[in-house]
Amino acid sequence: MTNQPYPLKEAPNDYPIADLIKKRWSPVIFSNQPIDQEKINSLFEAMRWAPSSRNEQPWLVVYATQDQVEDFKRIADLLDEGNAYAKNAYLLLVVFGKRHHNYKNKPNVTYQYDTGAGAENLFLQAVSMDLIAHEMGGYNREKSYEVLNVSQDSYESIATIAVGYPGDPTQATAEQKTDDAKPRQRKSISEFVFNGKVVDKSEI
């Protein structure tokens, strides 16, 4: 068991939402405490049950744990300097999306949308197990195809994700403490939801 509780920073919601959604955010203080393989499999099981066009589940995940030293380094070395904190996490993964449908190899216009849905399932499953997860776009996408042996013609490298138990907040840098102390903010519903149609295009 981790010695650190899940760092609470709940969403100041205007309307009732599920507790897992309120609890989920993107901490950056990770412990390198090992995660049981069964829990790692549960993350991917949650991803498996996300909705997708034609139920094709166009996502592909390459992952490594800190126990797999060479494999972990291969993924960690892809990260931009600003995401170096993620190397403390026990689990790193790269998420790819398949560009074409299996059905007649037609272009899949929703593969990014579907892959995002799969990732969100993984995030919520992580929260349910008191694991923290942080998604990152700052990494070497071009290199990820080569070092992870994934076809760039068939797949798009979309994001990296770090997953682990919460780390000791007293070990955070001053910048990390400042970022973590910032209140969570989101657009109001009225900024992105319109009943019937958009009345004034200047609003969007």
C-alpha cells in the first residue's frame, strides 16, 4: 500500500457529477512504488470497454514499468525536458490511434476521438484504485514510431501517460507546488453548449 493518500483537488462543479470525475486531476508528484500487474491489467481492461466507431477500438498502447529498465528508458527518453517529472512514475505508456478502419480500410475520422475515450476510461480506473495519472503531449512523436516499432503509416502517436502512486508532496519542487496549488478551472457550460443551434457565431 502507498504511504501517500490520493491528492484531493476536486472539481468545483456547478451541477452534480460522479465522484470519480470530481476526483480525477493530473498531479505530477509520483512515487516509484511498484504497481501490481493485475492493477495494470485493470487499467487496460477499462480502456478496452470504451466506446468506439464500429467497436474497432483503434487504440494501441506500448507500456513499460520501472522494473523493465531498458524498455522504460526507451519511453522515458522520448519525453520533453519539461515532463521529466514523469520519469518518477512506475508506469509509462505511449498511446497510438489507428488511422483507418479494419472495415475495407476506410479512413477512420473518429480514431482520435475514440482513442481519447479509451484514455479517459483508463484515467477513471486509475482514480478508482488511488493511482494518479498524467497525460502529456510533450514528447518526440517522430522518434516514438521508430523506437517502439509502430507503423507511422497505420498509426498516429497521440500521447504519453504516466501512472503511479502519489509521491511525497514535500519532495515537490517550488514550481510543482505552485502548479498544484492553483485552483481547478473549467469553462462554464454556457460557453460550449447550445440548445438547438448556435445563435451567434461570435460566441464560439
